[in-house]
Amino acid sequence: MNSHIQTILTISGSDGTGESGVQADIKTVSALGGYAVSVITSVTVQNTVGIQRFFDIPADVVSGQIEAIINDVQPSVFKIGMVRSVDILRVLIDAIVRHQPRHVIYDPIVYSSRGERLMGDDVLAQVRQSLLPLCSLVIVKPHDAACMVGIKGRQSVEEQEILQRLRAFGCREVLLMDNRSPILHGQSNTLSSAIATYLAQGNTVEQAVAQARSYISQQVMRAENLQGRSPELYNDFIDAVRLHCHTNSDVAFYADCLNVSSRYLAQVTRRIAGKSPKEMIDDCLIEELVRQLSTTSKTVQEIAYEYGFSSQAHFSRYFRKQKGMTPSAFRQNKQ
């Protein structure tokens, strides 16, 4: 390793998409001329739609990773991201106290950019008590900041008061991210990594923040975020439902048609439409049934068999559940 290149230790979760976590940290630090070494706290199963599962690394393994790096490389700046357990947090606090890096940058990940809650109240309590007093700079999203200082639900508190409450826990500086523009997936991750790199290169906190913001602006303009197939898949799902809803209402059927898992299909529809695949299939089917009852002279029994119901009674139960009345009553009301 070149002795003139500053080394930054990133301690965070792993994101296989490369948009956040240690992967994004390494990309940012390297792009700005630093050298990133890393410790993984949690492995996520995720894609561009969202996080599916977590596998938190045992605290003794996290401790082993930290000691192996620090004893050999001695990074001057620690950048901390996702920490989901009190035991891992205690390991990090112990390492900071013993090794005294020049700067500790903390990007608390309370909620993911897609709304998943990632930190429990027990971890937040330990963060407030023991980690914040050790931090040179805390970079935090407004929603996360409110949660960190104990603001519940829709309670309205001015940003200045949130900043004061955070500083009261002992951290030297707090940077509250702009709440007026959308925060892209991994954006706070990239900002904090950039600040850590500029600090390692000898800049003041003010200089590092200004340079990192400039870098972030360039990255947003370039719009290099990974684009998954979810919009295309969603449209294909809608087309398939319109084609087959009169004969098939099984989610697994559509997932097989699209060559994806039912779980992934559900992630896509919930993210884009806020509904499950089954709800969307039912919506389409009801739309077709209403059209049949309203514009044709077919009997209720004929419609039932045409659309795959086992009997007229089955059709009536289904229709009543969706529309609050039987097919016959619906048809009479339309006359």
C-alpha cells in the first residue's frame, strides 16, 4: 500500500447491489484517492426493490475483523454505518476508545431509504449513551435524527431543536441532511464516506463537508444508481394479469410466467402500486366481472364458469367479498 494514501476504516453492513454499505464506501473512498479497509457488521439479502433478510455478524467476529485491520494498517479515520446489535456496538466503542482514531464519522442507519426499520430501541439507547460522545461528526437524515432523540410519530419539532438534542449527547458536530429534496438510496452513505476521506486527507470538518457536498452534487447529476428490472417486470405483470385473470388467479402462476419468485413479484408490486399481486389480480378480475354483468346478457352461472369459478355459489361469495353484494344484486342495481 502506498504510504502517502490515507486509509479509512469503514464499519457497516454489506449491500450486494453496491449502492450502500461497505461496497459503496469502498467505491467513494477509492474515487477520491483514499484507501478503504472494511469491517462487515451485517450481511443483507437485498436488491434494487429492498431488503429481504439480515444476517448480523457475531460480535466476536466483528471484533476479530477490527483488530486484524487496526493492528496492521492503523487507519486514521473510522466511518461507522449500519450497526444493529448492542453487542457489536460495544465492540466498536471499545475499539474507538483503545485506538483513538483522529476522526470518527457516524452515519446512523435507523431506517433504510425504502422505509425498513433497521435499529431497535436498545441499540439507539446505547448509541446515545456511549457512541455519540466519541464522534467527530454525525451525519443523519431528519427521520433518523427524530427517532434518535426520542421524537415519536407525527410529533412536530424544529430542526434546530433536533440538532441541539443530538449535540447534548456529546457529539462534536452534527450534519442534518436536507429534508427538502429526496434522499436517494445510498446517498447519505456516499456523503459520509466522502467526508471521511477528505478529513483523512487533512481538511477541517467545514472543508471536508463542503467538498463532499460538491462531490455528491456531481454524483446526483450523473444519476448512476443501479436500475433494476422492477418497472419492466411490473408492466409485464399487468399485461399478464389482463390476459389471464379470467382463467387464473394464482400468484405463483404469474411469477412462473415472468420467471421470478412470488416473493420478488410481491416486493415489486408493493413498491410500485402499494398492493400485493393477489390484490391486483382481484382488482383486474372484478373489473372484468363488473363489465360482464353490466354489458352482457350472460347469466350469472355462465359468467361464473367462464371465469373459472367452481360454481355459481363460489362466484357469488367471491363477488360479495369484493363488492359487498351478490352478482344478481349488483346487476339489479345497474338496471
